[in-house]
Amino acid sequence: MGAESTSTTPRDDPAAQHAEPAAERLETTFELNGSGVRLEVAPRMLLTDALRQAGAHGTRAGCEHGVCGACTVLLDGEPVRSCLMLAVQADGCRVETVESLAAADGSLDPLQDAFHRHHGLQCGFCTGGILMSLTALLREDPAPSEALVRDTLQGHLCRCTGYQQMIDAVLELAGGAGGPPGAPDADGSTAGGAGR
């Protein structure tokens, strides 16, 4: 009997199916959280993978189909699913990840702090993407209604917390129930007060 061959064809080897020839590399340059980044990437490398390669590890690859929202980042201020974008598509763009939210000294930004106070996260896997979508919402509408917050969260899957704590955090930050800070709620109490 002869020795069996141990070589695999690209069809048999999942890693080989996605491998790019070494010569096929493209340069992409973008702003990542305020700093310039230049990467040489395979033409089919996803933005999620490029961000992680550049050190932005808060961007998670969850479903890799654009359904769960864990990979959400801001591209020129707009929320996008980085698992559905090629890295080269970000060339010349401004990319913000969850790492951009905290101050240089490590202190949390107001949205992160509100999530912390309201227990709006548990395992944290989905949190980065959720925070980025809500950051975009709050930049566009600093006092969103509860319905708008709920609508924004519909694009995200969280298996740990449920969503009410996240909604409470955003509404407190926005001044409660979509009104300006200090405005009375429908029951006459002050928005964002204790016991909410």
C-alpha cells in the first residue's frame, strides 16, 4: 500500500479559501479615533479585522452578517456595520470606535457612565456597538424620545441585560423621557431623578 497524500486543496481547507496571495495587498489610510492609520490589507479584508489589527479591539465580530450590531462603528459620523465593509472602503474616512469615547485619562464619557450607573451592560460583548449607535443618535438628537432610543436599539442583539437598563441610561443622559434636562415628566416629577 502506498502512503496517503496529506495535501489539501483550497476547497478542503477553509483557511485557504479566504487567503489572499501575498502580492495582492492594498494600502488604505484613514483616521481612527483621531489618529492617522495606514495599513496594507488584503483586498477582501473586512473593516472589523482591519480595526482590530490597528489596535481597536473594542470592535467585536459577532454574527459577521450585519445582524447583531456588535461591530458597529461610526464612519464619518454615521453608524455602519464594520463586518459588512471592506477595509479599503474606509480609505480617506474618519472611523470612530468605542475606544474613542473614553477620555485620555481613562475616565468614561457621559453615555458610558450612564450605562455603568444603570447596569446597561453585563458581558460587554455587544456594548461597544450599542454605544456607537447611541452616540450617533445623541449627536443628532441630544434629547431623543424613548421610541427613538428603542428604534436605535432594534439593530442590536444583547443576550444578557435586556434593553430597559440601556433605555433608562440614555433617557437619563438626555434629561429623561426625551425632554431637555430638568424638564418635568408626564407625572410632574423631574426627569432623571432618583427612582427612575
